Amino acid sequence: MTDSIKDIFDTQGYVIVKQLFSEEEIDRLKTEAKDILSRNAVDGSGVYLGLTAASPLFKEAAAAPRLSRALKAILGDDVLFLSDKIVFKNASTDFGSPWHQDYSYWHGSHKLSVWIALDDATPENGCLRLVPGSHNETVTHDGEAPDDKGFVYRLDEANIDASRIVDFPAAKGDALVFHDLLLHASYPNVSGADRWALISTYKDGRQPDPDYSWAHAAFALK
Ligand SMILES: O=C(O)CCC(=O)C(=O)O
């Protein structure tokens, strides 16, 4: 018997969904994202929040039927989309995201996020790295945050058992649905090519939470 998506999520803290979106759908989303960035005079590499608030195409993607079914299998029928962002790492910049758990930034009820590859992601251009099962563990963030790259709650890689780390190389359109306590990071992009990803965050709408200012465009999935 194969394990259900919820069993896998509960055990590992994540589920991989191959080809959640087709190449054509991803190309349309990336073109739309580039338009949004250029309309807002954003260039280089970085993070941009609020795609769904800015674009019907992103809103449709956030509620795509296959994604909605997977989220409901994990969270139950009352799934609330909270917010999304693109993490765009272009040829000119190469920072890797440090090890962290998203929950440190949000608190409240546990959420999950869906990381979607807008480009093929490899260790060379900055694919994600994960610690399976870490969503069941309490972690003390201890890394320094001396630069301006955000991620004030970090865990020094020296404090992670290297044998537990797995890479998530992704083809564009592949997705990782992950718990907000899953320890994750990404490699630096040393490839000279783009590594863009869309990250959308959801929760069980029945769970009470503070009024998150970053979730101003929240909507319930049908
Ligand atoms: O896409 C990445 O490089 C990682 C981003 C990330 O972990 C985050 O924004 O929480």
C-alpha cells in the first residue's frame, strides 16, 4: 500500500509534487513575474512579496485544482491562502539562504508553504536543502545575521548533522509542500543562470492566528 500524501507529510515534514505545473504554465508565470518586477522597478536578485495580490494569473495558480487537492489532503477542507513571494536569484547574484524554520518568523498556528521551481534548480544554481523529520524537533536558532539578506533566525550549518541533509533538485514546475518547522536552506547560485522560485503559504483556516499584516490578500480555497 502506498502512503497517503498526509502520511508522507506528517513523517517527513514535506511532500514533493513533481510537475505540479507544466513548463508552459511556469513560463507564463515567470513572464508575469518579470512584468510585475519591472512595473515596480525591481531588478537584480531578491525577494518580492504579493504576486497573487498583484495578478489574476498568480491567484489562479495559488488555487490550482491539483494543488488545492493536495493541500486539503494535508490541512483539511478549510484551506486559507495567506501570501506568496518570489525568490529570484539571477546570474549576477549568488547568495544562498541560510538554514532556518519559517515558523520562527510567524508563530501562531502551523502553516505550510509550497516552493515551486520557476527554473530547473540544481546544487549549482541554488536548489533547496532539507532535513527530513526536523519538523518534529525544537531548534535553537544560533546563526549570526551580519549581512542584509534577512533571515534573522538562522541555524549554523555546523550544528546540523550533515548525514541528515538531503538536496531537493527540481525541474521547473516541481513543487515542495513543507511544514513551517522543516529546517531548510538553499545553495548559493554559482551557475551564472537564473534560479527563481515561487513560495506560497497556506494554513488551516479553522485555526486562530494573529492578524498578519503580510496576509492582506488572504482568500479561502474553493
Ligand atoms: O528559495 C530559496 O532559496 C529559499 C527561500 C526560503 O527558504 C524562504 O524564503 O523561506
